[in-house]
Amino acid sequence: MKKSDKIKLLRGKSKAFVFANLTRPNVFPCAEKLIDLLVKNKVETFMVPEAKENISAFGVNFSEPEKALPEVDIVFIIGGDGTILRAAKHAIKYDKPIIGINAGRLGFLSDIEAESLFEIEKLIKEGCPMEKRTVLEIENGEKKTLAINDVFVRKSIPGKIAELFVECNGHEVCRYRADGIVLSTPDGSTAYSMSAGGPVLDTNLNAIIMTPVCPHSLISCSVVFSPEKVITVGSSLVCGEKELDVVVDGEMFSALKKDEKLTVKCS
């Protein structure tokens, strides 16, 4: 995590986009309170068109993210960690800073709690520093995506063990017989990687964490790679058309066939 310049919202000049998980009833009042605060401070505010049915706050504009995000200065995300992960990928495309507002349960990725919305006025009065976090770039053939938390490589058939090999900069590191392996960012170290016994890393660090999930081995531990390393993962088996699944930030990304390699590196 590297410190950069402060971000400050200017009355009458700044624009904000608000993503909210509107499947949670407790999000509605938080979203309306945030919009009221922004509009009161003359910050032009946008939400997705689908929010129009639930949000009655005065002064909000409804627009598709692809149209509004290139013009906004900041993105607010209201919900749990899942909501923040999904919405942050929209913000990353346009290099926009985000603020997560926790209206879920744990809120590891959130910056403030829903009851502390008044803190957002600091953005207008004095500005706030921005933090840069590690993101992983995932590549499988022509398919590419980003992982904010982690990528999980697992067996396609439930209950079967995965046989995997891992390479670092083209050199084999290890082979696993396990339920799978997780490659995570420092932010993602508190998610699936931690549940699988991996270390929790300070988000100030820039690294890739590799943790096997339920390995069939008496001795097996996590490995932390430096940010310039390129990690590749493939199947050790020699047969089968669809050996492995690749799950990125909790969502299915692709299948990994026997003759393919998944590439993971810091973005």
C-alpha cells in the first residue's frame, strides 16, 4: 500500500457514483442518507437505473456505470464485502478511488460503518489520503480478469481431489494433491486464504500468497511470493477435458483444461 495525494471533493464541481446492494433492506436508508449528504454539499451524484425503484432521495441522477464512471471523482459502495468486490471492478476500469461503507456483516474491505456517514464530510472540508492496494491479474489463454481478493483453482467434480503443479517464473515450485489452491492479495489474506490456514498480511505489503486447501500431505504450508513474480498453475493429470475450475473473487471465471496454464501476477 502506497500513500498518494489526498482526494478532496469540491462543492459544485465534484461528481460521485454510488453503488448499493439493494437486496438488503438496511441499505436503503444508508444510501438515501449518503445521497442527501452529497447533494447538500453540491456533489453531483449518480446511481444505476435499477436503483430508481428503491431510492427516493432528491437530486440523484440515474445512469449506467459505463457512461457515468469516466466523469466521476469517487465511487461509494454500500453493502458487504461481496458488493465491494463486484463494484470495485467497475471502478478499477476507470482508475477511480473507492470508499466502502459497511452494511453487511464483517466488512473487512469497508472504510467506514453505516452509522458513521458523517465522516464523509471530511472529504469536502479537508480531504482524505488515498491508499493503493495490490490487485492480481489473472490470465487463462485469451481470457483475462482482475482479482481483488483471490483466485481459487479447484477440481471441477465435487468430492474429487485436484492434482496441481505450481511454477514461479517458469520454474516448478511444488505439486499438490488437494481440494485446490488459493492465490490471494494481502487484502484477500483475511478471506478464503485465512480460512485455509494462510497468513494474514498487512495491506501495506505488496505480495502474492499461495495457500493449499486441504492438501493430502503431512507437511504443507503457505508460500508468499514477491510482487514481481509470475505464478502459473496447471493440472498434473494427463487425461480429462475439464480438470479444474478457476474461481475469482467468489465467481466462476473459467475452466482450466489439462494442457492449459493459469497465469497469476500483480497487476
